[in-house]
Amino acid sequence: MPVDLVPLASTSQIERTPSREDGIPAELEEDLRAFGCKLIHEAGILLKQKQVAVATAQILFQRFWYTTSMKQFGIGDIGMGALYLASKLEECPLRIRDLINIYDLLLQRNTHTLSSSPKPKDPFKYAPMSYFGNTFYDLKDALVVAEMQILKRLGFNVHVVLPYGTLINYLRVLGLTSRKDACARAWGYLNDALQTPVYALYAVPTIVSAAILLASRQLDIALPSSPPHCWWDLFDAPWEDVWSVCGYVMRLYRERAPEERMRVLKLVGKKDVRGWLEENAVVQS
């Protein structure tokens, strides 16, 4: 049995995640996590859901994979369950049918992208599911199971601290609130970081400090960085951790080969992941 997850993952969970134990490479796991969070984000936009609920869902999604392998549950199902649960936690609940319809649209679009590779064919057209068809009930069952499993495997510890208020306070301390470009960049980096595991690994002050560091360097804003007068020390953020968070965020922007992008699109469901593991086990043997 995996160790019960607390708000920050333990060293053993970080060093060897359940997915890596099952043979999923670290880079592929990172890409699947990011894609799952992207689906949550897109679903939130289409549902006109509040950002606090979308961000909470992405953090719960990231925490979940430190307790469970992607071989056991699909990123699509868990993303759907995380958004449904987070909407309850943030008191802006969604109708199950609305959420299922949106995820069905996103999954159909994903399938269309795969069928159109490498050359685009016809533009994507959504085919609504039958009101009483099996697709709806299959997705509904998957959503209910996903929500239950998130609660169970996180030990009902679903408290999430979002970083936005902390960012505003830190920008005030550093005298950067007048720089709208710096505020927007740092805010954007915090949102991008939701696609990485950092909210399950580091405290909020460290993540916010990393966002400010990236924004200040992108915009050539000089901040005190010479010991013993380093600005991140004001917020009790260790430099090594701040730099590590920056690395996670910057890896999101790296160029990926077309086959790498297609591989991620093919592994949204647990059956797809299991098939990929079997194929690669045969190749390696």
C-alpha cells in the first residue's frame, strides 16, 4: 500500500512514483501529467468555471499521481473527477451532464487529432452523444469512481492553498506592483506551474518566488540577489528549491518531436497505457 499523501509529497514518493514503478518513464509521466492538467484547464474554460476551482482541480490531479499509477487510472477520467470534486470544494458545483459533455468533446477532438496525423484532413466536428447511450453512462461511472478514488487515496486531505494572494503580497514587498508586465508574467508562470507537479512538492512561498524570479529575469528587472541580501530569503524560500521550480516550469516550453506529442495523445486512457507498457516490454525483452 502506498504511503498516505500529505499536502506535500514525501521523499519516497518523489524518488519513485507509482507510475515509474510500473515502467512509465519519468519524462512521459511528466508529459501525461501536463496534458491531463491541460484538459482540466480547457474543460474549465468551456464550462465557464471559476479559476479557483480549475486550479484546485489541477493540484489535486497532480497529488493523485504520487499515490497511484497511470496504469491503474486514466488521466482523462481522473482529470474529470478532480474538476468535479474541486468544483464542490470551491462551492461552484457543476452539473454532471455538462462536465461529461465537455470531456466527451475534448476526447473526440483528441481522437480526431490522432486520426488526422501527420496531415490534417477535415476540420473537427463534434458529434453529440446519445442522451441515453452507453457513452454517457460509461463516462458518468468513470467520473464517480475517479472522484471516490481521489478522496480515498488522498485520505480525504483535499485542502489546497492557492498562490495568487501570496503573489500580490510579495510583489508589494518588492515594489513591483506598478510594473503591470511583471505582475502579468508572474501570474502567468503560476498558472503554467499548475501543469507541473510543483504544487505537490514545494511550499507556496517557494513557487511564488520562482514565478517572480522568472518574470524578473525575462523583463531584466534588477532585484537584490547578492548574499546576505537575497530577496527570496525574505520569504523563507530556499534558493535550490526556487531554482528547481523554475526548471519544472521551463521544461513545459521545450520543443517536442511530433511523435512525442502523438504518443501523449494516445495514452489518455488506462487501457492505452497498459497496451503501451506491454508493447515496450516486448521490445525491451
